[in-house]
Amino acid sequence: MTNRLILTLLFLANCISAQHTLAQNRLDIAFEGPWLFYQAPAFAFNGGTFPALIAVAPQLSDHFPPTFSTGDDVNFDIGTYCVGFNATCKTNNATTLNKDGYTDPSLLHVNKGNWDWTSLPSAYVLVVPLPDSYSADGQYSITLQSSFPKPNTVYPTPTKVPAALGIQLHYNNGPDSISLFKCSSGAATASNCNTSLSNQVNSGTLRITIKSDQDPKIAEPCEYHVRRAFHKMIHLLDPPLTSNPNSAYINAPSYDSKCSPCDPQQDVLPSDCTGMTMGNDFDYSPAALNISGGLEELVSFLTKLGLDKENNTKVALEALRGEATSIGKQLPKQSQLEQLSIDLDNFSNGLNKLLQADDNAKLQNHEKANVDGDRDANLQNAELQVQGLQLAVYKAFAANSGKDCRSPEMLIQ
């Protein structure tokens, strides 16, 4: 083999290797909302322990549940989860958070104290592979206080500090797909996080977002949703505030006659403040909506009715059965909700035609009244189930909207 041929082969091999490297997927994970981050030194994986990033957020009455989305949103409930790469809950080669040339993200540094991320009540907890680098996804200035201001009291001018509204985690070698795994009770380990609730294609960015349920068109000069979120965050970490006494309150440097009386950072609010500071009474959690369970029950009920093929077509039974199979035990995606909404509307239209046909038959043949009456009662029962599902789908759509939460994100140390 000549030297020229050897050099040519080596050149081609390097080109192929470079193309393979360039073809590897990158990934950004964008967190928006009231998230706290903690670098856990030892997460159990594959027989050993490795560093992992823990993202935690409190459950808030005036915020929607988090969305998990590379483009086709799903919402998830409180509990512990693992963000899996290529259908596996695993760690990354990174060993520490590194801004790697990005501007300081300005996460608000808070003290860990006796906090334990593995035993949090009413919180969303995500185990995420440590990124190769990270950066801020927006910043703004805040002030922090150790005590709540009182009327007719002069306070020193506070120091404003930059705070991250969100962060982006950057992965040089991302996966082809990204999964959300539910972790079972007990020690949070990779082997315990194996119930897949969603699997999505890596589109380049995974967004994990918590939004306020307030109408974006309505001005909120007091930013109560920010103050409540911060209050819940700091108390989720440090209920007595012994480890973070100087970060007890946000943006309350002095008493403001417009905003301070109903500021939700206070432990006790006047009774006339409730409507001003709380969200609506809807429960948007996937567990409460139970779309997959409700759809499965509806399909089972309609199947047992034993309608003939023509009438099954009228009530879109096969379409509903297909949606039930497609969703299964997973969290319903936005696209699946859109199709389900159409199928439920088709069911209602078909049902009305069946009931009208039965009414006409009763007028023509009184002997069929009892038979038709029994079927009508069952169909009306099914219609009530559908109405419940339609409301759940509406709420699920609403949970993917909302107003950006501008609470500062925190880094636990």
C-alpha cells in the first residue's frame, strides 16, 4: 500500500469521524417558573453514585402544573420524576454546574440547611442529568428583606441584585428522545424511576415550564403571583428561615399602601384580601383531570351497550377507542387532546341523533318505549361522562397557557 493511499484513507476516516461528531444531537433544557436547583453529589445509577441536578418547585394554587414539552406538551403532577435520555434514567459525564463562557446566570443563592430533596411534601421534583454548561434565560432585578415592612417606618434603601427568571441547560451530546419517568416511593434511584409517562423526540429544546393562571392581558402592578411563589419556594427549602434569614421576603423594601396590605408573603392576610391574591378554584392537575382513566371508562361503558355497527359509527366509538389505546397510561399530549376534543364533539352530535331517532320511534311504536327508555338512560349516562371529559380536556388546554411566572430561580448550596 503506497504512502499516498494510506494518507488518503486516513483523510477519509477523519472526515467520516468529523461528520459523525457534527451529526450528534445537541439539546437545551429550558426551565421557566419557580424552580430551585440543587447539585446532588450522589444519585444512584448503574451500581454506582454520580452527581445529578435536582430541580424542585412548590405546588401553587395560582399556577398551572408544569409542562414537559419538545413541542407536544404534557402536564405532570406533584411527585418525583427523572428526565431520561433515550428511554433511560441516567447521568451525564459532567461533574459540576459550569457556565463555560456564558454570563453568570445569577441564580439566587440560598442555603441548604437541613433540607432533604428526597422527602418533600406537595412539590414537583425532577432528577436531571448535569449539563455540560448552563446559562440564564432572562434576568431582572429584585430586592430581598429579612422582615416584612411596617407602616410609618423608614427603612434603608435596599440593594438591587440580578436574578434569573429561567435557566437553560446545554448538552453537547444530546439524546434522540427524551422521557419523563415517574419514580416510585422509597429512595430516589435510577432503577426506581422507570414508569414512563411521556416520550418525546429531541427537537433541540425541552421546555419545563410553570406558568401563573392569571390572564396575561390583566395588569398586575403588585406582582402577587411572584411574591407568593417566592414565599412558597423559600419555605419549601427552609420553613423556619433559620438558614436564610436575609432572604425571607422579596420586593418589599418599605410599606406600600397599595400592595403591602394584601401581600401574600404574610402568614396571615385580612379576609378581604383572599379574592385579590388567590387564583381560581379549578384543579388543573393531571390526577384530578384523569383524562386517560375517564376515556377508558367511557369506551368500556359504550362497548358494553352493544350498539350495532352503524350506531357505533354515529357515536365515534372506534375513534374514541383508538384515542384510549394511543394515550394508554401515558400523560396525554397536546396533539392527542386536540383529536380527543374533536372525537368527543362527534360523539355528542351522534348521540343527539340517536336520542332523536329513539324519540321518533317511541311516537310511532309505544311497545318499544321500555326498550328505548333503557337505552336512552344509558346513552344519557354516557353523555354525562363525555361532558366531564370535555371539561377535563378544556382544563388541560388551559394548563398549557397562562402568564409567565417572574419569580427568581434559586441555586441551593
